[in-house]
Amino acid sequence: MRALYALVVPVLLASSGFVTAGYIDDNTTFSLAISVLRGAVGPHARALRIEADVNGIEIHAQDAHNRSHINGWRYGTVTYMGVPLRRLTGPEPIDPALVNPDIEANLFDLDSIDFAATPKLIHDSIARANLQDPAAVTRMEIARRSFILPQPTSGEVRWTVHVDSGREQAEFLPMRKALSLALTSAAPSAPKRSVS
């Protein structure tokens, strides 16, 4: 029998222009979500993937009681009878499509992620993108890199940060010493260009 945990709190949704970031750009909401998710997955959890977007944060983590299983937990905004609520859901069984079939090699320690660095990472990503219109970070992902050649392997844990102005998008892959950026326009006819 799957357990279902729910924490329901009214949430006020505010408009901030064309692009809003919600759970990502509100550090208090982000920290609350991470705290609730940590409690759900248990101490010293091993994670496969963490995703944050406008509406919530999701963690795919190893089942502590069956290490061959991955469970998904999400803390996010849902609408019930027209009222926006914050809710924790899970565990949901996840069947991941892995480049490297060794599931253990794809996992990382949740405790090793410095979530306190998120506000600076968001600020630096928006500044570095330097999009023409006001922008926000609309999605973030944390997972190990995957390589196909010469054989399927898993690399270091990497953050991917998506910045969006509604007309332009940028994707950052923060590295130890540098931040790489690919910038494209939302217009179909516009060519891809790089920003350094």
C-alpha cells in the first residue's frame, strides 16, 4: 500500500509579468519545499534527479527499502475547487530511462547538494543571460551527466538552469570554473547564437 503524505497550505499566486518563476525565485518557498521533500524521502537519501519549476519541486530518489526501485515525490501547487494549495504527493513509482543501466552509478547523495547556493545561482544566471526583456529562471534540474561513448557511463552531478524572458531562452550548465550558456530566440526563424 502506497503511503500518501499531504501538507495543504493556501498559497497566493502573484503575477510578475510575462514570465513567473514561483517556487524557484521565492527562497522561502523553495526552502520549505526542499525541507518537506527531505522529510519525505528520509535521511541520507540517494537521488536520481531533482527538478524545480514554476509549480513545484520533484525528487526522484532510491527506495530505502528496495534499492532497485526509484520513487518520485513532489511538493507543489495544485488547484482544488478553484483554490490553489501546496501539497506533497508520493511516493510514485518511477521507471527511469537510463543511458547507463547501472542505477547506483546514476545516483547522488541528496545531502551533497548545496541548496543554499540556489539564490546566487539564480541571480548570476539571469545576469549572465542578459536577455533583452525581464527574465526569470523557470526551471532547474540536478542530475548526473550521462555519456554514451565509448560505453555508457555516468559523470559528475550537474545543475542545469533555464532562463526565460517569454521571447528568449537561455540554458546554463554551471561548471566549477565557468558557466556555459546557449541562447536561442523563441522566434522560429531566428538563428541560434552564443553568448560569452
